[in-house]
Amino acid sequence: MWYNVSMSKEYRLAEVLNALAHFLVDAVCIAALFGAKLGGTDVAKEIIIYNTLAFSTQCVVGLLTDRVKRCAELETAAMLLVAAGFFAPVPLVWKVVMIGTGNSVFHVCGGTLCLQRSGGRAAPLGAFVAPGALGVALGRLWPSYGTGLAAALMVCAVGLFAANRAAMRFVPEAAPVNAPVRPQEPHGEEKKPAVDKFPLTAVAMLTAAVAVRAVGGSVVSYPWAGGALHVLLIAVFVFFGKAAGGYLCDRRGPVAAALVSILPAALLTVFFSASMPLSLAGQLLLNLSMPVTLWLLYRLMPREPGFAFGLAASALWPGTVAGVFIRLTGPAKDACIIACFLLGLYAVYYSTNYLIKERKDKDEA
């Protein structure tokens, strides 16, 4: 592993509850939308508003939370806002504003806390982002469970707030081993970041990679996917892909993780989309790279974890929208998917080498 981190039980409990909260927040948000849809309401406009609020605002929220530095309190408030939005007897559009805003703030604050106490590892990040896929699937397939999920979310909010407060008293011991940069400790005396000037090119490339990866994932169609079982299967494979991606990055490094992930995923997506087993394998492999990208963004901006996390999320929605409107077929579609995935691979390679060079320059200075 890149880091030998001894984590206290307080940290472990906080991270488990953080991941559970991610599952519940996404499940409650989607249940609110699909519950209205099953009730006969046309929710197309509300879905657009929700996705715009939940995703596109995260970079701005991250900029603010990096300065306010009250993520534990804001994360709890965001969870309660989502639950309140589900239960509130208000028109659907206002419910959407409440759950979309709460979702955005929760993801940024939960991601920030996860990054700050990760000890420089990517594995905790993968564990945090992975449960969201299961939450989305559950909320979509069984929105009738929304009431129970929203109640569980409120209980989780209280427990997570207490766990976050307890975890603040402890700092994970991190010892970098053959790493491009040293981790920034979440508490105590602030260390000088590994990157002094803002790494604009590397950050822009990684952000673009997230967007075009969403484009590539949106233009492909799976003729076998249509039932509830298929939705659940895709979510399970996405879950395991994101969770495993962080561990793979810690053990083999970001470039190796991206090579194992992106190249096979591109081939499986392009040439075997009609096969359910191979398509599911492609989904798992593609999602291995998701925590890698987030982790690299954080390493490039160690003093701005909220902005790093939010920037990647903000790029997802416009990329997905672009992919939906792109009407390509045959070789043109295949070339588009492969090009999108390869750009992501190059962005990981470029950013990793940038960090290694910066670290080497500082060691020689």
C-alpha cells in the first residue's frame, strides 16, 4: 500500500456512517422523484432541476465550505434538509429544490471529511462514493420505501454528527511509501502543500476527463437492460467498481489503476454492449477509475478538498446531458466512446507525472 495508516475506531465509525449516509441521501432523493412519478405526475422538469442542483452546484459549494470549514455541521444539516424535503407538504418543485440542495451540500461535506481523514489514501474515498449507486437503484425501484429511508436518514444524521465530532480528536498516522506527494494532515499544524502554484492544466484535464467519461457512458446503449433486476445488477457492479478502485490505486498507483480500468472498459463497452455479463464487467472496470480521478484532484489541491470533490461532480451532469444529445451510430459512436475513455487515461497519466515531478523538485530544492 502507498500508506501505512493506523485508524482509530472513531475514524472507522465515522467513515462507515458517512458511507451509509451517502446511500440513504441518494435513496431518499430518488424515491421522492420516482414516488411522484408512480403517482401519475410528470417529473421530467423536476428531474432536470434536481440533477442541476445536486451536481452542477457542487464546485461552488466546495469553494464555500473550504472557507467556512464547518463540514461536520453542514453535512448533518444537509441530511436533515433532504429528509425535510421528502416529508414537507409543499409542491414537488420545492421538494426538488430542498433535496437537490441538500444532496449537493452533503456530497461536498461528506467527501471533504473523507478526504481530510483518509491519511492520503484513496480507499476511504472509494468506500464513501460507492454506496450512492445502490441508493439510486433502491430509490428508483422501490420508492414506496422512501418514508422509512427518510426516517433512517434523520437517525443517521444524528449518529454521524456525534461520530464526526469524536473523530476530530484523533489524527490518522500516515507514512508515505514511494508516494508522489505527502498527505496533508486534517488537524493540528497545517503542513505546506506539495503543490505551490495552482496546477491549472492537470486540474482542467481531470475535470474534462470526468465530463467526457460521462459522455462516453451516455452514448452507449445496452439492449439487454430493461427490467428491475438489470437496474439492480448494474448498480451492484458500479458499487464494487468504485469501492475497489480506491484500494487498487493505493496498492498499484493511479496510472496502473487507470490502465487496468479504462482500456478494458472501453473495449467491453464498444464491442460487447449486447452481452450482459461482459457489459457488467465493463461497468465494474470503468468505475474503478472514478475514485482515482477524485483522489488525484485532491492531491493537486490539498488545501481545497471541497472544491476538488465538487469540481469532479459538477462535470458529470453536463457530460451526461451532452451524451444524451449526441446521436452517433456505428463506427462513429465507437470512436467517440474510445476517444472519451482514452482522454481519461491520459489525464490520469499526466496528473500523476505532474505530482511526481513537483515532489522531486521540492525534494531537490
